[in-house]
Amino acid sequence: MSIWARTLLAARGLHTELRLPDDDNPIGGVLEVWQLEDEEGDPVFSVEVVNFTNPHRPGRHNPGGDAVRNALPVEAGASLRYVRLADLIALKLYSGSRFDKADVVELLVRNPDADLAEIEAVAKRYDLDDTLRELAAEARAQRH
């Protein structure tokens, strides 16, 4: 992140932390931005901006671009958009941390009427369908 960008964000009362990737990381880094901190100085209500292209792993196909292209407006005519559930799950599967996998299970538990065929089709595009099937089985077990 450039000094100019940090200065601009700081001038608006925002804090930032840039976490750069290494060769083993599937994503290309994360910029965390927040305004408020708790008593220990930890961020409160932070936003993470994720770069899904890791320069150490060129050519690896990832769901980031499709998630952005498929994003839906929060309401008719709005410029603010959100990623579809299938794309969000693909992003979390791609990141692959234990926290992201737990998030996938929770998303499936909390969205029992989700179109699992669509979610599987999106996961398959990135060769993530085996992991999805395992986590979907875990979500089904938690629902019962």
C-alpha cells in the first residue's frame, strides 16, 4: 500500500494493516481498515479488502474476479453490491483456512434453502467441489 494511500486513510481517521502473502498463501494479501479500537487497541468493526491474486502463484485460477462480476446490488439502482452466496462460499473455500471452512459450514447451516447445485457448480470451476462436499455433509449433520 502506498504512503499516499495510508496518509489519505489516516487523514480520514482510519487505521490500516497490510498483510502481504507468501508463496504458500492462496490469496494475494489483505488490507484491514478500521476506525475504532477496543481497550486493548484491537480493531472494532474492521473491513478486510482481499486481493485474490497472489503474485507468488501466477496463473492460479481463483474465484475473486467472478465474485466481483456476479455481485448483486443491495437494492435496485444502488452502486453498492454484495457477492452471491455461491461466490462467497467459493472465496472461502479458495482461501482454505480453518476459519474460512468453519464459515462455509455456518453459511450452509444458516441457509438451508440455498441452491446447493449452484454452489457446487461454482466450487467445481475452481476444483473446490470435494472440499465443499465434506463441509456440506458437516452442515447437514449440524442441522439435524
